[in-house]
Amino acid sequence: DASQRRAVVEPAVPLAILAPAGSGKTRVLTRRIAWHCATEAIEPSHVLALTFTRKAAGELRARLRRLGVREGLTAGTFHAVALAQLRALHEHRGTSMPGLLDRKARILAPLIGAKRGPQLSLAITEVAGEIEWAQARLVGPAAYAEAATSVGRSPTMAVERVADVYRKYQDEKRKRHVIDFDDLVRLCAQALEGDTEFAATQRWRFRHLFVDEFQDVSRAQLRLLRSWLGERDDLCVVGDSDQAIYSFAGADPGYLTRFAEHFPGGTPVRL
């Protein structure tokens, strides 16, 4: 329809496509990428398309292949792309990449100190969730208790106790030379902000950024997205604030609803 066509061919960037349920959001996103590749406005090898699950990334790649975009394009989750870039950076520097911790429970269990059983499992799940929320919001252990209280989070364990476990968890990771999945986003952003050569390389490679389900972006992911962009504005996002499902984990749909505030000059298109 007319609104979908406008979203596909609109030349303005940054662009936010506001797509309510059933409006063909992913269809429009993939056709926008394919259209701009076909008209040679962008090159597939310089495209970075970001999603939130491996399944969604695979579907996006499959749709683009059917539309003729078969080679060069990078599509993946924030975490997967950050991991690949950090590995490349450590290889370039000749340094050792920290090990990737697959489960927080390995470290959290002895720090929480409860007896083994359902009570410990529940405590681990809850504290891990609080740590993930804090890292998504760029909140460190020292600021956790105040930040959690200010937004009404009420874990079973006292927030001061969660903050203490959070601090010890971070210390233990450093001792073991490991990082968790949440660290990937933060560390990649820090590397881009602090290493001009690394930033220039990644920004040369990824010149056109697309983000699906933008209503589920967290503060940490927004920081990484800004680090990939640098001073450029070639960004297109798609989302629906009514479909936000990760607010409990630190996502903020306000980055979509107030897109022009976060990306000055941003143009909204509603499907």
C-alpha cells in the first residue's frame, strides 16, 4: 500500500518506520534493504541488519536472498555482532579474548550462599535477571540499589543484598577472565569509543544500519548502535511500541516513540 511503498523508497535518514501489528513490518524492512541495494543507493557488503534473536536474523537473511540480496550483507543480533567484532579486535591486537560465560549460575550460586534446591534456583534466576536489567540500563553495582528502587523493582532479596552479589559477581568474572553475554554489548561499545582505528574499520565496513523490533532496544544497545554510527546518520529502524516485551529486562520503547529526540532530524513513517 501507499504507506509501505513510502517506507521502502523514502530517502531520508535517520528513519523510523512505525509498524503496528499486521502491517507487514519485516516485509517492508527487507524490501527497503533490497530496493536500496537494487538502485545502488547502498552496497550489501556495507549493510548491518540487527535483530534480537538468531531465528529472526536467519529469517531476515532468507527473505533478502529471495529478493536477490544474496551476498555480503551482515544480519545478526547485537550480541553476535559484538562478539565477532571483539574477537577480531583481540586477534588484531594479539591479546587473549576472555572466555564467554554460558550460565551466570556457575558464579552466582556460591555467592548467594543458599542451600541447594528450589530456593537456590529461584534466587539465582532472580538475581541473574536483576543483573541483566542493570547491565542493559548501564547501571553498575554501586548504583543498582538506588536505580532499582527508583523504578519500583522489588526483588525478593533486598536490593542492597542484590547489589552486593552483583559487585562480587563482576569481581569474580574479572578473576576468572570471563565475560557474560551482557558484557559483549558494553565492551564492544567501549572499544569503538576508545580505539579510533577499530572504530574507523567497523564504520567503514558497516555504513548502512537497520534495526528490527526497535521498541526492544536497551540503553546499552543504543549506546552500541551510536558507537557503530559515529557521526553518521544512515539508520533505519522498524518497531511498534505496543509490542514492547522486554521492558522488564531493561528495554525502553521510548527510543522508538521519541526517535527524533534521540536521533535529531529523524523522520517517522507510519504503516
